[in-house]
Amino acid sequence: MKGKKILVVGGVAGGASTAARIRRLDESAKVIMFEKGPHVSFSNCSLPYHLGGIVEDSEKLVLMSPAIFKNRYNIEARVNHEVIAINRENKTITVKDLMTDKNYEESYDKLVLSPGASPIKPNLEGINNPNVFTVRNVVDIDNIQSFIKQKGIRDIAVIGGGFIGVEVAENLKLANFNVTLVEFANQVMAPFDYDMAQILHKEMMDHGVNLVLDDRLAKIENKYVVTNSGKQIDAQAVILAIGVRPETSLAKEAGLEIGETGAIKVDHNYLTNDENIYAAGDAIEVYHRLLHKPTRLALAGPAQKQARAAADHMYGIPNRNNGVIGSSSIHLFDLNAASTGLNTRNAEQAGIKHDYVYVIPGDKVGLMPNSNPMHFKLVYEYPTGRILGAQAIGKGNVDKRIDVIAAMITMNGTLEDLKDLELTYSPMLGTAKDVVNLAALVALNQLHGKYKEVKVSEVRKLVENNAFIIDAREKGEYNAGHLFNAVNIPLSEFRDRLDEIPKDKPVYIHCRSGQRSYNMVMALQNLGYTNVFNVSGSYLGINIYEYFNDLVNGREKIVTEYNFK
């Protein structure tokens, strides 16, 4: 392969990483990278942060210029050059110079496709209006900034509640715009389960973002949008973040195989059905190691791994393809959120028998400054205890905890493995029994039938059916807010009040986060009670689960006062 000519189509995460890896492997190769936009190697994931002023200068989003690529790596990066055809028989590509509007051909020994994915634009009235934007590159983000500043706009609608939509809404709100986010699903952020998403809903609503969920964009006018339900929302600018579609037109026209997901099909070395053409990044389909089927995953980390593997294969370096599990994180106002692997919805749809635990320990030792609750949900396979996924939300280091779970999933770890995992500890950074260890211990108790529990999603029905519920918190906590029909029997008093706890019907026990109630459940079981249940998530989890829908739908509360501390 030495001294060969390698062309790379696409100059962002996948393409730029492939080109750089090729140069590290082969100083004599001629490497040319083509990008139809004006920039190469820019930070897609950082684009929304220019809107909020966190990245003040949009030029800083561009990590490398064509001149730097040439001077540092001897890679020719041709911007404003669109590859419009692949001529496989002749091993050439047809390129259009967008500055001169002239076409030319370029030969290759090996070709790498990393064209990315394009934002989805639904066929709706007003979708092509000048006040409608998408977010794909630096030019897009500059266009949005220029439009809203020049027009003096205050009201902006963001359509779509995925990563880009949520981050765009957050940053526009930080810049003091009136922001409405419209999402057709009943929650934002699909990697999170519905119960965990309620924490994100509350955070966005508390910071002034108007959330319109379970509704779809129907029409766009110059000063407002209309949803399917008939809501008219003030919006002089509209930003589409509905999702992305893999850029496959070039591959299709060249006769390259398209997979069942609609993305470019590649083998374990990221080689297409043409032995001289590789593909990487958002345009390809990948193998999901937990679902055991092809999927699409538009994330920068996997794209860079694919790029390295493709370049290595050109030079005979073996690659182990582990598939993907989908690990991601996001910062949202005062919270951090991260997830990996399968959520319960994914597991259910895949027909995987599973269960989960939801715990809310402190993210560090409680007496330390800035100690806060961490909401942690661990999903595992039943009855094997194999770890399937996790979600974490809080003000602390949720990404660390989720990275631990991602590593465990990759190593086919079980609850037993996670329970025994030795992790670092400092009172300022965590707890001696880390969040992930605690979740594993709770899950093992559940798996082995040591106790029974109900989920926060089941509590409203219990209250409405006047179930016997014990609030195990202290009297002051109870008086500050409690479930309407809960009886206050603190953990510190219950042994002297056993005559108040029935044995002839189910007893449901909660505290603030589930620890004190768990201790009461275990003690009662040892005292001969056979029908006691711990409320997973307890009062803090119940409040967060109920809050958003109570406010938005105007339904009757099941608590006397909300309490989120």
C-alpha cells in the first residue's frame, strides 16, 4: 500500500480522522480530502454552544484549516469541493469545484466515504421559509446568529428534542430568548427512559423553556408555528432538529450496497462491497452488540474509531470490531446526564427479559460542599444479571459512572462483577460505596428476591386506590410535604408502632430516596411481615416523576407539597 493515492470524501470526524491516521501509517501516500462546505475538521457537537455565547467566536469551532492539514500532515484538504460521482470501473471520482462551477476527475487507489448525515426536513407548509434553519455545520450556526440579531428576534421555536434540539434550546435560553421546544414523542432525549426524562423536563421548564411534548409541527408562518393539536406558538425563527438522515446518494448511485437501516452497509473492517472503497461515520450502519442487529449511531466517538479501523485495514493491521452500545452524555443548565446501552424501552422492544433499579444516592459524601443527589437507573437482564444499560442524571460526575457501566457492558459484565468493582474514593469526589456499586447491590437483592418493590410510575395508582403507604421519614420532613394518604411512621419509631402496621394487606413504604424505607422493609420481613414493598426512588423520585405532567396537564397532585431536596 505504500505510496498509494487515497481520497477521502468528507472532512469532519470520520473523514479527517481517517486521513490523519493514514498519514501516520504512511508518509509516502498521497492523501486528498474533499469537503463540500467551507470548513474541515470542525466540532459538530459544539455548534449549539455558539448560540449561547459559551463559544464566543464561531471560528474557534473550526479545529483545523486546510493550510494546517497541509503544513502539519501533508494532507491536501479541498474545501468547497463536492464529490458528485464515483466511477468504480475507472477508480475515479467526479468533483465539482463549487467556487468555479467546474467539474474534474480524480483517480484513487483507495477511497473513503464519510459524507455524514443531513438534517431531516419534513414536507410541511412553510418549511422552506427564510426563517427556518437546520444545524449541521459552522455556516448554519452563523446564519442563525446573523438572522436573529439582524431581525431583532425574541421568540424561537426548536423542533425536536434530541441532543441537538435540547442543546440549541438551552443555549438560546441562556442568551435570553423566548424558547419553545416541540417534540412529537412524549419525552425529550430518547436514550433516557420516561421516568428519567422527567428530571430533564423539570430542569428545562424551571429554566424557562416552554416544552410542548406529544405534539408535532404542522405549519410554519413568519411569526408563529402551528402544531397538530392546534397550538399556535410565537416564533419568528424556527430551528429544525428533528433528526438526521445518512447521506447515501453518492454510494447508491455508485452501486454500493445499502443496509437494512438505510445507511451504507460495511463489513467488520468498514469496507463496502467494493474492495477499494471504505465508509465510516454517520452515513454507515453499525452492529449493535446488545440488540444483535444493524443500527445507525450518529456519534463522534464511534466515527473516530471506525476511521482508525478503516485506515488500519488498508495497511494490513487487524481490527477487532466490538459493535456499538450507544454511550452519550449531555450538559443541560445545572444538570449533567449520561446513558449507555439499553434502556427499558429498548429491552422491551427487543424482547429481552429484564428488570431495573432506580437509586438516588449522594454523588459525594453528604457533609462535603456541593453534595447533591444522583439519579441512577441500572438495567439488567433477568435472570442472568447481565448488565444491559444505565442512565444517570445529577449535578455531579454522571459521565464517570456511565463510563464505568459502558466498560462493564463491553466486558459482558454482570451485577456480581459490578458489585465487586474496586473504584477510587475521596469524600470530595464520591462515596466509599460508589453509586454504581450501590446500584449493583440493590439489583442483586432484587434479583435474588430479598425484598419486593414498586416503581415511582406505580405510586399514583396506589394513592388513588387508597393503598396503605408508610412515610418512613421524620415528622418534620413529612410535614414539609407528603403523599396525601401516607401514614408517617419514621424509621426511628416503627418498632414501637408495629400495631399500626397491618399484616393482612400490602404495605408500601417510602422515605426520601429509598434507603430508610428499604431498612424498614427488611426489618418488617424479619419480624414476620410478608407483604411489604419498598418504593423505588421514594418521595424525591415520586415528586420528580409527577411534577411536569401535573403542571402541564393541570391534573390533581398526589402530594401535599413538592419537595425536590
